[in-house]
Amino acid sequence: MEFDFWTIVSIIVGVIATLFGVFWGKVKGKLLAAFMLVKEALDVGKAAIDALEDNKITPEEVAKIKQEALEVKQAWHNLLGK
């Protein structure tokens, strides 16, 4: 079986595109997980700042900060793949 130049180039480009597609799928998932981690960390900061606006922290505000911190922990585990 004989291949011409363009057939060989097409096969090589196809293999490269397939490998890139697999790599991009993995990277895209990690980028989304990293974005979610940053978002959740910012939510914790916002909840803490909101709680400190009136110079006292209520039990409801503590519960909200704790919930946001748990979401950061979950986002961290998602990023690490646990």
C-alpha cells in the first residue's frame, strides 16, 4: 500500500487533533474546577466582610461563613479529583 504526501500529512494532523482534544478535555475540567475554587473563596471573604460591617457577628452570619468555607473545601477536593 502506497501513501502520498497529503495522506501522510492528513494522518499526522488527525492524530495531533485527537491528542489535543483529549488534552483539552482534561485541562478544561481543571480550569473550571480552579475557577469554582476561586469563586467559593471569594464568597467566604464576602460573607466575612458582610458579617463584620456592623462590628458584631450573629450566629446566622457564623453559619453562613461556615457554609461558604465548606463549599471552598468541596471545591478544593473537586480540583484535586478526590
